[in-house]
Amino acid sequence: MKKTSQICQSKLPDNTALKQQQLPAYRLQLSATGVLSGFFATGAFCLGVGIILILSAKSIKEIEIKYTKICANCAELREDAINFDKECTCSIPFYLSETMQGNVYLYYKLYGFYQNLYRYILSRSNSQLVGTDLKDVGNCAPFSKSHNGTPIAPCGAIANSIFNDTIILSYNLNSSIHMEVPMLRSGITWWTDKYVKFRNPSAINLSSAFTGTAKPPYWSKPVYELDLEDTENNGFLNDDFIVWMRTAAFPTFKKLYRRLNRVQYFIEGLPAGNYSFNITYNFPVTRFKGEKSVVLSTLTWSGGSSLFLGLAYTVTGAVTWLAAFSMMAIHLMLKEKRTLFIER
Amino acid sequence: MSSILCAVNTCKLFYVLYDRSVSFINNLRGGEKDNCIHTSKYNILTFLPINLFEQFQRVANAYFLFLLILQLIPEISSLTWFTTMVPLVLVITMTAVKDATDDYFRHKSDNQVNNRLSEVLIDSKLQNEKWMNVKVGDIVKLENNQFVAADLLLLSSSEPHGLCYIETAELDGETNLKVRHALSVTSELGADISRLAKFDGTVVCEAPNNKLDKFTGVLSWKDSKHSLNNEKIILRGCILRNTSWCFGMVIFAGPDTKLMQNSGKTKFKRTSIDRLMNTLVLWIFGFLVCMGIILAIGNSIWENQVGDQFRTFLFWNEGEKNSVFSGFLTFWSYIIILNTVVPISLYVSMEVIRLGHSYFINWDRKMYYPEKATPAEARTTTLNEELGQIEYIFSDKTGTLTENIMTFKKCSINGKIYGEADDDMGQKTDMTKKNKPVDFAVNPQADRTCEFSDHRLMESIKLGDSKVYEFLRVLALCHTVMSEENSAGQLIYQVQSPDEGALVTAARNLGFIFKSRTSETITIEELGTLVTYQLLAFLDFNNIRKRMSVIVRNPEGQIKLYSKGADTILFEKLHPSNEDLLTLTTDHLSEFAGEGLRTLAIAYRDLDDKYFKEWHKMLEDANALIDERDERVAGLYEEIERDLMLLGATAVEDKLQEGVIETVTNLSLANIKIWVLTGDKQETAINIGYACNMLTDDMNDVFIISGNTAVEVREELRKAKENLFEQNRSFSNGHVVFEKQQLELDSVVEETITGDYALIINGHSLTVYDQWFITLFNIVYTSLPVLAMGIFDQDVDDQNSMDYPQLYEPGQLNLLFNKRKFFICMAHGIYTSLALFFIPYGAFYNVAGDDGQHVADYQSFAVTMATSLVIVVSVQIALDTSYWTVINHVFIWGSVATYFSILFTMHSNGIFGIFPNQFPFVGNARHSLAQKCIWLVILLTTVASVMPVVAFRFLKVDLCPALSDQIRRRQKAQKKAKPSRSRRPQTRRSSSRRSGYAFAHQEGYGELITSGKNMRAKNPPPTPGLEKTLYNSTSWIENLCKKTTDTVSSFSLDKTVKL
């Protein structure tokens, strides 16, 4: 008898909370007050954030000048690749009616340039760019090797199509004094890009390090001559190159080119007045029916955000409130009905 | 050497010939057909190829393989191979491990079965031999309670006439004993080893098949042929009972046995969710193809309009300059990229969830049956969620609904009801009356243990009421019970029908003790004095007559006919003088029937000598006839069973299993229809139906389908098709199963939905993202919370689901997961994916980081979207989880945490340093997630995706609340008050006027008794050939066997065979 009871005991499932599905649990219940107050709170929050975002977006000072048409002659010249060695400059004067307070950033912006093309994005070699294996051009098709078979450095379509206009902003204090606005090149790249993702091959001399490689076909000079004055800006470490290599998500994009060095006249920012952009026009955009522009912009707490986010928040908030009100109305109506029903 | 010859005769039947004589003379036991069985599928060498082959036959795996092949084509490949390889390998390994373990256990059980021992006649000696070494043609000795090793031809047994009893529970679930008997020529062999060893018969029989109730063959032995049928065959899996030994020759061994022929080919059972999912997966696949085509066309147009001009930056190979061709390639690329839209991993999740549920079933203490110390066991994991969608239950009666214990509850003698007072007390006694002291009548103490103990009846007996005496005499005389004395000298009754057992035992307890019988006499002890009655005739029971009579001569020389049977039948045969008593008794009968008792009417008739002699002469003449024998005999029975004097009626309770009534009530409230399959009489079935609340008086269309063959049943079913139908079921703790089903169902269903939509979102967004994310998304980030929810979620607690069986209905109606729901989920998925794409898209347009740097690069965009996706999905699952246990918390928070840790790991400097080409996202998470605007985007995306769902759900609960919602609400309210265990009042049906006649009896036993065949000779051994041969001695046994199987075979055809 004892034995059988022991057997029974052993076959009896364990009385643990897990096995008996009795784990202490919280039951999520969508109660009317909970849901409705949640909706109202969310709506209020969204509206608040939306309004703040819109206001701050409005406070941003931004100037954008499309220069494809302005520099039509240059654009025409670049239409044909044969003229690649002919220099073309273009000056774009403009008037800044208001001072741009604080930090001012200079961007270039491209329209209709599909940097997000799947094959384009893949056409690069990270192991080459990090300097470990210059010969690794595996994914770089169709720009992996030059005609004579030497590997291209930096290889790939992204590198080959680098934005190569030079933009200089000059401040016309008066009709006689034209001064170049001091710009900083540093700090335009992500720290990780500059110090982790892009590395030059280790050698005493950069040009010797790149021996046995060819320059990308569209480039006018080899990678180790991008900036001969500053070794920290030469080769793969060139800031403009790094910025270009961070491919944009959409066909219309702007990339940081320079930032204002706040010295002398420019301690407060960019003072109002006459300015001009002096552009060395190299990058052909008319071939793909694109456009390019230069952008000067200030920032707010949330960065250089556009109106969209603010509007989206406002709309979401408004819709949430609307939904909350109608839900409340329906709920109250039903409640009344129910109580009536019970009374009857 | 036993040889097997196959021939095709004109009827195109295969005959297999086993030549035994040769086998033994040469002492070479047959090599071809041994008894070794293999239920296992693989061995070590074949496992990998066969298993892989099987796995790739599954659509999901084949699809993965197809994708993998596509990805190896460089022009098409849009993702690297590991995105497909990793999940495929994972799935295949998991399945393979599961299959391997399953097969390992099959190997183990095969080994165990194959190594059982049985006694085999080898070299004229009985030797123990392993089952697997038993060969066709061997002679095997079986002992009582042994399992049969192979399909045997019964040669001889310890019982007279080569009878033996077997239990076929393993084959067809029937627990009652069946009779098998050897051919008389072989039964003479007895236990004579030397003669058995010389047995050199040849059997020609049908080819191995899976028909358990059919066998045809011919035994040729000693220049004569004997036909063989199922009654001479003992099948593998049976157990020998009540027979101390028997010998049999192996006819089919191992895989040829009927048992094995019935097993093995197990079909993979698909649940309705499986089927629905298959359909949906096909639709999704179609959707994927459509998407691919649309996107490919879009690509062609783009290439034509825009891409063409962009060629300077991205040369094309010569062949790809054609925009149509580019579109074609793009199509395949998109098929690969969007492959995760097809929720293949869902199949795996389903498996895991089912496994989890089956463990919960096994672990459930509420489904533990303490009496037999058996916990619930989910034998298959595939059908779990189907438990929540049951519409019909097909139940056996005996042993499932009823305990198969009959107790004598009440009687009406000469217009007086006895046995009423002890109704409630009687239910508690469970003592089997067989063990009661024989001198019950003189021992008043025994009253308490007796279920029937009406003192008024005892008074009547003491007073010597002749009607009561006659009544009890009928019970003691008119039956087919055999008596036996066990070693302790106690009287043991061997009953063929439990009803009779109950009646005879009741008579015994009341002082009319049936002691023994021969073929010509019946001895009973009437209140202490032994009386021997001469048995003159036995008018056997059959389905048409619905009654049974004996004609006896008592010691005083009077001839009496004692009869018992269905009231409706017997009442027509009464003498007109019985009218008053008849009305009274009829009232009593309705009362009994109203209580669900099985009733019989009891009557007698005095016969005069001359009349009986004439009649008996006629009966003998009729019996000698060959043509129309049965009809003539029946006519004669009719002739003598008239002008009966009514004595009264008996009421026997067919005891229901514990909890049957509650269970059946619950099941019917849950709208589950119950069908009872039984070999019993219609009346019995109806009776039980009423007794367990399955049938109620307000049911208009009660259909009882009866038929002896499958064809007949089908025909009957067709007739009943448009109407409602009867009856009941449960097992001892069946009702507990039910509560679980509800829980399971819901969780599985919801899991499926979540999984689906997660994948849909996934598919929409992935075009821009990191390949590692694609690889890992399903496996790591969201599958665990979904699994946790699927396994642990409970929408309503167990007590409430018991109290509201109506909760079950949505499951039956497929309301919880159907195509409409699926499309709602699809729409939701599409909405979410649009929100996930366009909100970041708009926000990223013309944006800059808070340090002026560029944040609208595609990598940041991808990180933003992926993070939003994970958060949205987690919030969604959190909302869907109505039952938050620790595990849910761990999995949901854990998966978010895992996401971030994996994100930061994959974007870390270290891993980039090692694999710069595989992990190009270095520093991205750090940089992007430090931006305020990115968090604002994620927040907005989450709000925009989740709010509509919450609103929709709120309105749904508010506007048309499902029952489960209401109950949940109530449950919450109840929590404050002390939860009281509500139990539905046990409703006992009020009576209606209807016959409760029922009698579990089989025809043919009367003949068995009068022939004296089943009476063991007092002096063993039964020397063959010595017993007197009666007229048509074999026919009665065949009759008996035929009739016995008739009633049970109709449904056993469809029964699955447990191995």
C-alpha cells in the first residue's frame, strides 16, 4: 500500500507554479478610463512636441542656392567627359538679409543622385578603406580594376563618383574688400568613420603605400594627393572623401561640407551682408538630370530638423485627441444604454 | 524449411502457403518470415539521407533551399547566403534532433518487444525463444494472461473443445472476453508435445492484411481439408484469459501480423490551423510574387527613365543594359529580399508552442487521475490546438461513460416497489457483491453493505410470500450464469452479461442462491435448503425475442416456465387476468426508467406435463430440421411463452463513471455534439443517454443509428444527417481537459497572428536593411516573446473557463483565427510597415544631426527603422499578452535588451576590425542613437503604429464584447470578493414515460448451456473424443461466435490500433 502511494506520488506532476500554469501574473486589462486617459495624455504629449518642433524648425535660418542653372556654362562643359581637364569656376553672389546666429554649417546638396542604389551601395571595399588589404576589390564592380588590371584604390562606384566641386564662401564687407569666410574642415565626419572605419595603409610615405594601385577613373589625382598639406586629411582619411562614402538614404540629400570658424567678424555667426560662393565646378549633374545646390544653415536643439517631424507630431497628436473624444463619446453612449437596459 | 508459395487463383486472391510438415522434419526453422518488428524509421547510417530527404519534402524547407540556390547566383543575389542558411540549418537541425530522439525511443520499444520470450516447440521440446526469432510455422505455447506473439492458428487449449478466451483490448479497445475455438481435429492434440511436434498440416490462407475481424483459409491435414475462419485465429496483441494454456501455429509473423498491418502507416495529422496556414502561406507567396512583379516592372520603368542616365556612375555589363532584363533579375532579387514575408519560421514556432502545450497538459495536476496514478499524456503534439475546436466527440459507452458495473437497485414484485429507501446510501457502496457471504439472508449485518436492502422485502421473504419466492426463483433460475467454487470455497459466478450477474447476485443475497448447473439440472439453495430443478428447455435470448425463458421441473414435479425480458414484449404475452397488476407494474417501470435504470419484466407460467411433452417433441423435430430450423424453433418458443403470469420487474443501474453527468452537461453547453458508439442494444444506448443527461426530454429529434455493417451504418447516417443527433461522453476526468483547450486555443491563435504580422512588417522594411538584421530578426528579436505569449497566455482563468463552457464556441466556429482575421492582420501589418517607412522617410528628408553632421545616410535610416520595428513589435506583443508572467516579462524585455546588445555588438569597432566587409555598420548605433531627432522619430513611429490598434481593440470590447472579455471583466471584479467555487447543480432528469428496457445480453449462450459444452468436466484431463457428441455440435459454437462478433464489429473497423 505504501509502495503504491509512493508510485502515485512519483507520477503526480510537480506542484510548481510554472508547471501548473499558476505563475503570478498581471492581467493586462484595457479599462475605459485607462485607455482614454492614455489617449489624452499621448495626444497632449504629441501636440506639445509637435509645436516645439515646428517652432524650433522655424527658428532655423537656412539659405539654399541651386547653382546648376546659374553656372550653366560650366554645367554644359561637364556634360562631356572629354573636357575633364578644363577648369571651370563660377561665382554666385547673394545677399544675406539677416545675421545667421551661432554655428553655421555649409552643405552641398544633390538632387536626383541615387546614392541609395543597391548596386551602388555595395560597390566599395571596407577592408581596403580600413587600410588592411589594398588589393581587396572584391565587391567593387564595375570599378574594381583599371584597364591594365591594377586594383583601383579607393575602388568602387561610390568612391569613383565623389563630389569634387570646391566651394569657397567669400564675404563682401564692402565693394572693395572681399574676404574669404573662415571655414573648418574638421568635425564634419563621424568620429568612428575618421578613426575606425577609414585608415591609411601603414607606410612611411603615403604615395609609396599606394603603389601598385590605380586611381579611380573619374578622379583627376590619386588618393594620396587629396591634401598634400595635411597628412591627417590625405589618402583615405580625407574628410570630404569620408563624408561622401557615407551613402545617403534618398536620391536627394545634403552632405556637410564645411563649418563656420567663428573668429573675427564671424564670432556671432554669419553677419548680414553681401556674400558670394566661388565654386570650382567639377561634378557633372546634368548627365543624370540632377541638380546641385549649396546650403548654409544653422541648427537647433534637435539638429537641422525639417518641418516634417513637427507637423507629423502635431497631426498625430490631433488625431489621437480626436480619436479619444470620439471613443469617449461612444463609450458614454453605450454606458447609458447599458444602465437603461439594466433599469428596465 | 517452410516455404511460402504465392499463387493467383481466378478470383485474384493471393494465397500464401505455409508448409509446416517440411519445416519440422528437416529441423530447419523458416528463414523468410520471422517475427521481428521494426517501427523505427532510421538506423545510424540511413538517418541523415532519409531524414534530410523527408525534411526537404516539406514545402517550407524546400522553399528555403530554393532561396539558397537563388542566392548563389551572383546576378540575382541580393542578400548573402547566410541569411537563408542560418535559419534553414537551425530548423533542419532542430527537426532532425527531434526525429532522432523519437526514433531512438522507437528502437528501444522495438527491442523490448522483440526480446519478449515465449515458449516455442523446437526439436520436439518446448523452449523459450525470443519473439523476434519466432518463425512462421512454429508451434507456440501460450499461458494464461500472456501476450500473443504472432497471429496464430489455435490448435488446442486447456479448455474443453479447444475453447479459449482472449482479450483484444490492444487491438480494438474492447475489454470483454472473446471466445476462440480450435478445430476439433486439432483440439484433440491437447498438450501432447510429441503429437504436436508431428503436426504436419498445411495452411492455405489469405495474404497478410489489416482486417482484424476477417480470416479465410484452409487447413489440410491427414488427407482432409478444414476451413478456417477468424474464430480459429488468435491475433498478435491479444491476451489469453481464463485459459491456462493453449497451442497455436504461427500463420503471420512480424510485419505480416494484422496488428502490424494496421500500424506503421501513420498518417501525419494536420490540424485545421495547419491547413489554414498552408492556404495562407500560399496566398502570401502569391502576394510575394505579385510584389516581386510590381517591383520588377517599377524597376524596369525606373531603369528606362532614370537609371539609364545614371549609367555614368554605375556601368552595366553588356547583357544588363536591357531594362526588361534588369527587371527580370530584380524580380528574383526581390523574391529573395522579401522572402521573410512568407512566415516559414512560423511553422517552427507552432511546433515549439505545441510542444510547450503538451508539456502543460502532461504537467497538469488537475488532469491527474489519482486512482490509477496516471497523469494526462499528450501522445502527439500535432493536434493540441485542435482540442479547442472540437465539435463532435465520438465516445465508447462501456468503460467510458459507464463503469460496466451493474447493480440491482429496485424491483417491483406483485405491485409493490422495493428498494426505494436506500437510494442515497446505495450509491456510496462499491463493494462487489460476489464477495458477500453466501448466507446473506440469515446474516442481517450484511444488509449495510448490500445496495439493495429493503427491509420490507426481507419481511416478505420471512413471511413466505409465494409471489416473492417465485420472483426470486426466476432470478436464480432463468439466466446463463455459470458458477464455480474458488480455492477458498467461495461461490464465484461467471457472468456473460453483467445485467444477469446483478440479478443472480441479488437473488443470492436475498436467499435464493444459484449453486450449480449441469446441462440438465440447476441447483439452487432456497433459504437454506438445496433444491435441484430439472432443466427441461432453455429458450434463449435473441435480439428479436428480447426475452429469455427456462422450463424447469421442480422437485414436486410441476413444470414451470420462468421468463424475463423486455416489458413491451413480455406484457403482450400475459394472461388477461394480469390486467390490474400490469397497470401497477407499468407505472413502476416508468418510474424506474425515469431514473435511468435498466428494467426487465419477470413472469412465469405453469405448464402441464402433457402439453409440455407434446411441445418438446415438436421442438426436437424442429431442431432436427435443416431448412427453416430457426423459424420453426422461434415459432415454438412463441407458442409456449404465452398466458404468462406477471410477477414484477427489476431495475438495474448501469453505473456511470464519476463526473460523467457534469462533463456531459458542460460539453453540451459548450456546443459539442456527442456521439456514442456502442455494440449495445438501442434501448441500452438510449437509456445511458438519458442517464448521463445527454438526451433530455425536450429533444425532439433523437436519432439512434444502428447497423451491423459499415454500409448499413453509413446508410443510416445519411438518413439522420439533416437532423439532430444523440449522445454522450467523458472519461473519468474529462472535464478538466476542456478548460485547458480554451487557453491553448487562444494563445496559439494569437501567436499566429502576431507572428504573421511581425513578419509582414519585417518584409516590408527589410529592403533597406542590414543583412544580419534580416538573419536574426525572426530568430532572436521577436520570436521568444511570441513563443512565451503563445505558451503562457491565458485569456480567462481555469475556474471561469469551467464555469462558462460557452467560451468554447468561438473556437468551434473558428472565430479566433480565420481568413477574415488574417486579412485584418494583413491590413494592420501593411499599415504598420507604411508607418515604419514613411515617418522616418519624411523625417530624414533634409535633416541634419545636432552636430550639423549628416544623419540621413542609409545606415542610420536602417538603424532607425529597425529599432522602431523592434519597439513597435514588442509593444504590440505586450498589448496582446493579457497574462503577464515572469517569463513574459523576461522574454519581452529580454528581446528588446537583446536587440540593443546585438545592435551595439555588431556595430562595434572590434567586430569591424575582424570582419570589415561583413560588418560595415561600425559606429552607427552609437552615433544614430545619440541623436535626439532619431529618438523622436522612433517615438512617433511607435505611437502612430500602436494607437490605432489600441483604439480598435477598445472599441471592439466596448461595442461587441466577446464572452471572454465579459468574463475577464467579471473576473477582475470578482478578485476583490472572495472567489466562491460555483458548482452547477447536478441536475437529475425528471422522468418521462418511456421504457428503460435494456439488457446486455448475447444470443447463443443458452445453447451452450443446454449442450453442456462449457461445463468443465469434474475429472480432468478432458480426454479427446470421449465426450458425447450432440447433434450439430459445431454449429452452436459457430453461431455463438458469429453472433458475438456481429454486435461489436460494426465500429471496431474504424478503430485505431494502439501499439
